Amino acid sequence: MLILNLLNQEWKKNIRAQGFYKNLAVSIMLGLFSLYIAAIMLFIGFSLNKILEKLDSNLNPMELFNGAMLYILILGLIIRFIFQQLNTINLAPYQVLPVKRSAIINFLLLKPLLNPINYLVLFIVVPFAVKSVVGYYGGSIAFRFVLSFILVIWFNSFTATYLKRKFGSNVFSIFGLLMLFLAILVLEYFKIISVFSISKALFNYLILERMALAFSFLAVIAAYMMNRLFFWQNYYTEKFNKKNKATIQFNSELSFLKKFGIFGELISLEIKLLLRHKRTNSILIMSGFFLLYGLLFYTKEVYSHNYAMLFFVAMFMTGILMLMIGQWLISWDSRHFDCLMTRNIKIETYMNANYYLLIAFNLICFIATTPYFYFGMKIVYLHVSAFLFNTGVNVYLLMYLSTYNSKRIDLSKSSAMNYQGTTYKSFLITFPIMLLPMLVVWTISTFISVQASLWTLSIMGVIGILFRKPLINACINQFNRRKYKLAEGFRESY
């Protein structure tokens, strides 16, 4: 069968790549972490019956679960839209072979369904069905309950893929989906429309009625056919080039940076790189969500006196873009690193461009987190000191330590479940940057005062800003020592 042959070729391509065995340790760690998550889900699955029985005495657990299914479906669609990678294939070699277009399209659409991550949630659904649904309705209904959830997974996968290919995973598309989900929550909260009741009635009908599950199959087939139609209309790469019009307009909007010479052009190139590619685009989107991190801590009384944790949260939010972009600061340029090294570009100019870009990220995040000042002056002091420490200390640490990341990164792939370029060095980079300031706050606040700890970190940041030139020179010297090892590592393909 041709699709099986394509899967076999894809498997051989992955295991024969140089990076496969080099990143094997990371893959094993992620596999063990997945088993840990699966064990937690399994525990939740066996406990969910009792939890739902306590929530409402008038409805049985399956009815409550079905009432939440539309929320699960829409939330799952949003998560997939943001994080799910689009399946791709090098089309040109197959276009000159006697390979049917439909076979390639089927391969691109069906391959994501084989990803085990899709079915991780079944560790909750299957135990719940066995323990609860069987007791209330019997084995056949429990089977249809699990099958309906699998169909929801398939529907979400096809729909998210279609929306992502049709509209792209830009900020506006994600914002639109989030607004849709928020609107549904508002309608439910103000009891204008009970989405819970609609969901309960719909999925109860699909599961309890013997032939109704056919409608779920039809919904999956419809989502699948939408993708097929899209591919049929955009099979050749020339069709996709129409999207470049927006890129041309964006280039003209950044043309003012050329007034600053090579320095400005480098900053312009880095900004375009971050906004154009899937992996960096995903990081920018995730950073926006991480700005809400403070709501988990600033609103809880249990953390109100844990200043080490509060400073960690403040430092994380005011420097999230710097942290997520900075640890692979040089690796983002891995694809054209040799080109950069052969151009008449001073290393000092290259490093300064990256420095000011990280500073701009810090400033953007600091301004974006100013609404947290509503929680009081304590948060103001935490954020100001965290901003100064990020700007005067962490930025140099990231620039210095990023020279040890010598793994090539493919920017065409999103960051979700993508650990290309990630090694133990990536974790070692983040430990001193995030944990040492917490240790300083905890030590000084324990033996002296909280104010003294914040003043200490703020002064360290101010000193770093004042001594910018010698600190950047240290980073430049480190880059010069490592540049040939970086170039060698970036040439390795995966």
C-alpha cells in the first residue's frame, strides 16, 4: 500500500538523520515524562466518577461529562490550532513519479492521527467509561462513549489542520478563536444560552441512540473532505506564493531601520525571522499566554509572603520573551550562520543588535505586565527590580551562555512537541538565570529584609546597565572562541 510505503520512508528518514541519535537521551526523558503524565491521567480517570457524583446529585457522571464536551471540543481545537504541527512532505520528488495525488494528500492528512499524543486523554476517558458508564448504562454504551471521544479527537485534528492551513497560525486567528471561547463562557455565565445543556443533549443523543453515532462519523468525514478540497486547490507551490503579499507590505513597514546602517538591518532581519517562521511564531504566542502567569500567584494568599516565588514570577513575566528567545539567540540564525560569518559584518555589531533586541523584549513585557500593579505597591517593587535584574544581568548571561547551543534549528517547524536543538545545555542555561535570583531573595529576606533583597538585585541590574560595554565585550570574546564550533554544529542536518 502506497501510504504505508510513504510512512516507511518517513520513518527511515528520521532514524537515519544525524540528530536522531544525538537527541536520543532527550527523547527518552520526554518518553518517561509522557509515562508520568499518563499515570496521572489514569489516576484522574479512576477518580473522576466520584468527583462528578459530588458535583450534581440530579445528573449522573456521564451526563455531566457530556455537558462539558462542547467546551472540551472547542478548547482542544484552540490548543491544536496553536501547538499542532502541520504534516509536510518534500513534494517535488513525488511529482515526477507515478504517485497519485490523492495518495500524497491522504498521507499528509492521516499521518497526524497516528501520533500517540492525540490519544493521551484516553487514559482519563477509558477508566471513567469502565468504572462509571458501564455501571449506569452497560458495556455497549461505554464502548460508544469512548468511540465518540475518539471521533471528537479526529474531528478536532482535521478541523485544526484545515483552519491552520487556511488562515495561518497568526495572532489574529488565535485571538479570534479565544474570543469565540470567551463568548461561549459569557453566554453560559449570564445564562443567555446554556451551552452545557446543548452539549449534554447533543452528546447524550449521539451516544445513547444506536444509529446516532453515524452523525459523528459524518462530521469527521466532512472535516476530512474540507482538507482534501483545500489540498486539491493548492497542490502546487505556486498557489501558496500569494501569501507573500502581506510579507512585502511588512518589509516596507520595517524599512525605517535601514537608516541605522548594518546595525538596523540586522535588527530588522531578526524581527522578520521571529515573525515569519513557525517555531519562533509559536514562542511569541506562548509568551503572550505566559503573561497571565501572575494571576495564578498574585491572587492566592498562600504565596503573599513567599517573596522568592513572587520574584521568580515577576522575573519570568517581565523577561519571558528574552528568556524564550535568548537561550537560542544564535541558534535561530543556524540556517544562514555561515553566510553571516562570510559577510563584512563586525561581531560587535551582530552582538549589539541581539542585545538591543532582547532589551526591547524586556521593555515590551514590562509594559504588558503593568496591569498587575493593581494588586499593590508590592507588585510594583517586584516588577521594577525584576525588570532591572533581567536587563542588567540576565541579558548578558543569556548572550554568553547561548554560545554553547550549537544544535541546528529548523524554523519551519512549530515549537509544540518540537525539541530540535534542545540538549542538557539548554536546561543548564536556564537554571542559574532563574534559580540564583530566587536564592538571593530568599537568603537576604530571611536574614535581613525583603526590601534589602530587592534593592540588592536592582543595584546589580543598574551596575550591569552602566557597565554595558565591558560585559558585551566579554560576550563577544566568548562568541569568537566558540564561533567555529557553532558553525560546525549548525551545518549538521536532521
